[in-house]
Amino acid sequence: MRLRPLLLSLCLAAVALIPAATAQDDVRLPHLGSNADQAFTQAEAEAYGASMLRQMRALGLVLDDPLATQYINALGYRLVSSSESPKTRLPFSSRART
């Protein structure tokens, strides 16, 4: 019986310390865009993307559905808004299932 209050106290202390252990003030994430910035200029990336889209359309791999396109663009723009260049307007496309 004497062990029960001690065990309860230890459990409560552990639960109280969990938020302190998980909170990280100094979060250091890798800079994911640095290599991509060095690989292509913006103009080269746009030309490459346009070329890929033409090839995908020629092979029938692009889904031309206005509702799906609107949804994919909305998702893509939400991602872009969190990037280093949030004002960049990128065209997104959806791939057709084959």
C-alpha cells in the first residue's frame, strides 16, 4: 500500500516532464532548397517543366479535369506559400492513372 502513492507520484512527475522533454526551442532543419537552387536557374526549371508536361501530354499521362486541376493547384500553392519564394506561381498538373 505504501508503494502506491510513490508510484502515483512518479507517474505524475513523468507526465509533467513530457512536454518539457518534447519542446525544442532550437529546431534546426536542413535547408532543402539549396541544392535545387544550384542545379537550375528559374528559367531552366520552367523550360524543363514545360518540356516534361508536353511529353506527358503526348503520352496521355496528364489528367485534364478542371476540378482535379483546381484541387491540385490549391494544394500546390499552399506548399509554395511556405517556401522561400512564396510569390512564385507554378503550374501544377495531375498525372492520369495508367
